[in-house]
Amino acid sequence: MNNYLGEILAILTAVCWAITSTAFEHAGKKMGSLTLNIIRLWFAFIFIMIYTWIVRGLPFPTDASFDTWKWLILSGIIGFFIGDLLLFEAFTLIGARISMLVFSSVPPMSAILAYIILGDTMTLAQVVGMFVTVTGIAIVILTKDSSDNRQKVKFAHPIAGILLAFGGAFCQALGYIIGKLGMTSGSLIYDPFASTQIRIIAAVISFTLFITYRKGWRNVVKAFTYKKAMKYTIIGSVFGPFIGVSLSLLALNYTTPGVASTLTSITPIILIPVAIFLHKEKLLYKEVIGVFAAIAGVAIMFIF
């Protein structure tokens, strides 16, 4: 089993993403995406602070350089604040399954942004993989409209939710690339958990200012009275920013980044039985085909 430990950890990471996205979908519909974000970030910060205190001996990332703080704060604002704000709103409009499928566009977006910002090269396999992934997503989110006897293409789900999910995916990809700049200083790589903690700090401050501007603290306080929604929030916070991130980092120690990235991106596949048995949704064959095509595109990008 040790020979496949990295692969097992990567699959468990995908399971964690499925649990956290489903939990946050339920919680967000009750308390709202803005309130959900600030509360789950508080939980995530506490969990990671305890972890870094035990493992690194530092509850806060006080050993980070100014440049590290600068880039990771920007990464947190773009990825954890703007990106998650858009994604969680998409959860409430089109659900976790479709939102996470759209999120499988993060690897292609990351590759393009890395080419533009970091000067990374792009292989033929990456280009082909991008095309396959985008095609798979298009199969699911687009459909034919023959209501007026003319074959036209339209969105199969609310366009606002689709755009929010794509916006969130783009911000996550950009935040990842900027975060890479912050974690890397010469040949040294700053601790991933401490890096995540800095990104969370930036997001907490951003959400705090935004909620204050929107005068939404009454909703935040009221959310703690929603026992079921708070239960989902805690579950999502534990399995997402804490266990999910931990497993994804451990997976990289036991398998190649390509295999880990591919297996951790199978969350939309895991959410198919959740949609059928838990949400009682009726899935179309084209939706299942689209999901597998999107994941296949990610596999082509990283493995070949």
C-alpha cells in the first residue's frame, strides 16, 4: 500500500473537497455566502494556527520575510477573498457539483497565467489538455435551445452562477501563481501551512472590512443561531482548509505533482453520486460525459 500512498492521499483530498463544497453549499443557502466566508475563515485560521504551533513551534508566521508577506497577502486577497466570495455565491446559485466542475478549469488557467507571469513554457500536452477540459465543461453547462425552431446554444444553468464560478476559478488560479512568488525565495520554499495562514489573515481582514462596509455584522451574529448551518460550516472548515490542504501537501511527498493534481481534481466525479442519492437530482448522460472529459483534460496536462 505504501507504493500507492500518495495516490490514496490525493483521492482522499478530492473526497475532502467534495465534503467541504457540499457542506458549504447547504450552509451558504441559509446564512449567505458573505457571512459563511468570514465564519469559515475564522475556523480555518484557528485550526491552522494550532497545527503550526504544534509542528513549527510558531502560532503565527513571524519568520516570514517582507517579500513573502507582500506576495502572500496579495494572493490571499485575490484567491481567498475575491475568489471564494465568487465561488461561494456560485454554490448558492448553481450548486456545488456544477461549481466544482467549472473549477476544474483552474489548472488550464494556472498554466496560461504561469506562462504570462512566470515565463513558464507550455507543452503540446498542456494545450491539448486545456482544450479537452474546456470541452468537457462546455458539454455540461451548454445545451441546445430549439424553442423557436432554430437550433441555438444556451446555458443549461443560470448564467450568473456560471460566470461567478468562472470568476472564482480565475481568481484562484491567479492567487495560486502569486502565492508561488511569495513562497519561493531563491532556492528556499517557505512553509506551505504558514503560507496558507498568511493568505487567510489577508482574507479575514478583507472580509472584515467588506462586511463592515456592507453593515452585515448583524447577519454574522445571527448566523450562529442557525445550528444546522453552523454544523455544516464547521464540517466544511475542517475538511477543507485544514484536512484537505494537509492531505494535498502530504500527497506531493509520495507521488508526482501531475498524478496528485489529477487525482485531487476528481471532486466533480465524486459529487455525481452525491447529487443522485442525496439531492435526488436527475443527471443527463452528457453531464457525466462532460465531467469525465474535464478530468481527462487535467490528466493529459499533468501526466503526459
